[in-house]
Amino acid sequence: MKIRVEISPTQFALAERLAEQTLDLFKNRPGHYTNNRNSHLRGKLGEIAATQTLVDLGMDCETLWADLTRLSDADIE
């Protein structure tokens, strides 16, 4: 099953802002992932798209990915 999710300009701006913040937060920490702006932006866009899909399917979602103080928690509950 394919699902098409369109990211609004507002959602894209949020993803950009959060990607910059997480990149800044992790820029000096070694990790097992590519720590650059593009990877952080793709991650935030994926979290936004996943949340939008779940909401469109009628589920209530808590978007923990949007709270930088809860980065070690699940992304979506």
C-alpha cells in the first residue's frame, strides 16, 4: 500500500528549524549516523510525514520528536 504525504510549507519550515537545532546539539558528539544538515532534515521530514499519516488514519499522536528535551524518548506515541 502506498501513501502519499504532502508536506506543507509550514511543516517544512518546522523541519528545517528542528534539523538545525538537532544538528547544533549533536555536532560535536560522535554517533553511528551521518551527522549533517541533510540527514537531520530528512529525519524530521520523515517524523512529520509519519505523524501526518497516523493522524490521517484517525489516530491521536503525541509528537515527541518536536521536543528537543525528549530526544531519547520514542518519536511518536
